[in-house]
Amino acid sequence: MRVTILGSGTAVPNADRFPAGYLVADGGTRVLVDLGPGVLRRAAACGIDLGDIDAVLLTHFHTDHCADLAALLFGLRSPRYEGRRPLLVAGAHGLAELLGHLTAAWPWLSPRGFELEVREIGEGGHEIAGLRVEAVRVEHTDASLGYRVTGSNGAVAAFSGDAVYCPALVPLARGAELFICDSAFPGALPGPGHMTPAEAGRAAAAAGVHTLVPTHFYPECDGHDLEAEARAEFTGEVVLARDLLSFELAPGRVGHAES
């Protein structure tokens, strides 16, 4: 299983960091976890065409995590994608309402030439494009889910989405090879609704993960040693997220390289 960071930033524009988005590739399956504005361009930089995307998992409905959903649906109306396999979009309760509002504003988002499956999911296990996905309720909004994705080789990638430090993070990430975790603000400048790298490190240590990837950095993080903050709480591998960084996951092993 391969996980690529498409966006490690936030709603505040940064030339080097697009908003949240991650690509999970397993065999011929391609799943996007979150789809912030511009993430599809990052996917294209990794050689991913719109027709390659099997499913989208949204952690929540803030704009910096889902705005490119509209771009995806509009792009898939191109005749070149006619007859492609169905696209699954999954997220918490409220997803159908969100898509209803988007389509009411932009009627040309309605699927043409392909089938769209909208699936509202709750906590527990799900099959998403052939992958085993466990959804865990995390504390950020009323419709926030973290995801634990198990690849065909048994390796696990966990995604916190946006979250405050909460008990749910430990079962979400327990024993995972890779834990991509919200670390939006440095310890000296904590922000509401998000974690610091130290809190992400604390969750990673309690969960016994192999590799922690702090992500979702606001500009307040600039000039702070985020890696040191995480390492103060976690003795495993810490790799700060950056756009287009990829991880190859196998049970008990994580490699990483630029895409």
C-alpha cells in the first residue's frame, strides 16, 4: 500500500502546501482521503487522472477538506470519462445534504456518463473500493470521522482528520504503520479545534504506531521545531508532512520518498 500526501496545509494559502488531501493506492485501487482545493492538481502531478479515482473519503465538511469535490464531479462529466466505473463518495451524516446544496448551486455537477454513489457512514467497519476502512468518531465538528485503512498486505494507515486530542485517537491509530495526524499549531501558539505536534506525539505513543506524520500546518507553525515537539512525546519515527511525499507500507515497515 502506498500513501501520498497531496496537501499538508490548511485554508490559509501557502505556496508550498495545498489544503488537506491524501492518496491511498493499493494494487489498482485509488482512494482519496479528503479533497481540499487544488488537491486534484497535486494528484495530477503524481500521474493520477480523474478516471483513476475509485472513491473519496471525507473526514468532515470544512471547505479546506472537500472543496475539490465539486471540481471532481464537474471534471468527470467530460466525454472522456463516459462509462467509467462508479465513483463512491463517503462521509458522515450530512454528506448527501452537502452534495444537494452543491448541485442546487451548480446543476452541472450532476453525474453524466458515470454513476455516483453517495454513502453516509457511521462508526465501524466498511468496505470502500475493496479496502477495509474503519471509521472512528473524532472531536472537531459534529460530523468528523477519522479513518483506519487496511491494505491488501495487512498494513494500516490511520488518518485523524482535524481533531482535538481525544480518547478516540488511540483505537483509531493502534498499531498502525502510518499515522497521519493533525498538528495544526505549535505548542507555543495552540489553536482551537486542532492538535499540536506534542499532542499528536502523545497519541502516537499511546497507540504504538510505527511512523507519525504530523500534518495540516497553519502559518503559525513557521519557525517552530515541530519535529522536536513531536519527538518529546513519541520515540518512534517522525516525518513532517510535505506535499508529494509518499510512503510505502508493509506490515511493520514504512519507507518514504518524494513522488
